[in-house]
Amino acid sequence: MQVAVRAHRSALSVLDYRTLYEEMRQALDEEQQRSQQAESAASDEKTRAAVAEDKLSKALLRVQHLEFELEAAQTATRHSTASTGGEGDAGDDVERMKLELQHLVARHAQDVAQVKCACDQQIETYRRLAQEASQEWHEVEGELAGEKTQVLHTLQELKEFKLRYFQLEEDTTERIAELVQEERDRERERDAAVSRVAALEKELKTIHAKMMEGESQREKLQDQIDTEFVSKEAVRRTC
């Protein structure tokens, strides 16, 4: 006969590892999304700064170019005015104008080189900051991936532990049922043995009573024989 044994429902049996996994994954995804948004905002800010710097550099170059054209025009005007004073000084004025123009061209080239150097340094700074931000993002992404892997590994271990626990609980329940059944079988066997012993004792008492009755009848018969028996010697004397 099978014995039904109800298993106790433990706290682990109500733990939904799938829900826990979804919550952890959602939290990690939200953290990753916030990091991506911060990276995107930083990248946009760097782009806007670079565009503004480029516009400023172009404006400076344009201002320098206009200043160069203005000074060149002023120099040409001065020499044109001076040349009307006499033909003897015309050659000297032309030479001075050439020298001033060469000086203006050289200074303009120097200014352009300085602006270009400053722009190159600024671009290099933005490039370095972008590389550092990218490196930091990759490190954060790697940490998030590691944490996600660790969470998944922990959840997998939890799932396996729950399966082992439930299997052990099921095996224990079955074993308890078997032990209960065995104990009940032994109780029935013990009750049957007690019943057989009681029956044997009753039968033994009956046999003992019959023996006592037989012994009593034998004694009575012996007394009767002793009373009615006449020995041969007595018969011989009588004769």
C-alpha cells in the first residue's frame, strides 16, 4: 500500500529565477543605455566645440587676410601718392613698396602658420580626449559585460541548485514514504505475531487443562483400582 506524504514547500520553490534574471538584465541594460547617452552627449559637445573652433579659426584667418589686403592697399596708395611728386624718386618708391609687400606677405604667412599650429594643437587635443573617452567607454562596456556574465553565471548556478534541491526533496519524500510504509508493514507483522502468540498461549492453556483433567481422572482410576484390587496372597489365604 502506498503512503502519501506531503512535501513541505520551501522558500526556494517560490523563487522565480527567470524574473530575477529579467530584472538584472533590465538594470544592466538601463545602465548601459545611460552610459551610451552620456558618451553620445560628450561626443556631441566635442563636435560642437570643434565646429566652433573651426569657425573661429576661419574667422581669424579671414580677419588676417583682410588686414593683409588693407595694409597692402594702404601701402600701394601711399606709394602711388608719393610717386606723383617726381620721377627721380619713383624707382626708390617701387623698391620700398616691394619690400613692404614682401614684409606683409611674410608676416601674413607667419600669422597663418601660427593659427594653423594652434588649430592643429586643438584638433590633437580633441582627438586625444575622444580616444580617452572611447577607451573609458570600452572599459565601462567591458565591466558591464563582465557583470552581466557574472549575473548570468550566478543565476545558472541558482537554477542548478534549485533543481538539485527539488530532486533531493523529491527523493527524501519518496524515502520517507517508503520508511513509513515499511514501519506500517512491520507493525502489521508484529500485530499478527502477537495474535499468533496469544492463540498459541490459549491453545497451550487448553492442552494444559486437558492434561490436568487427564491426570485427575488417572488418579481417580488409580484410587479405584487400589480400592477394588485384591492381591493374590490374600486370595490364597482365603482359600
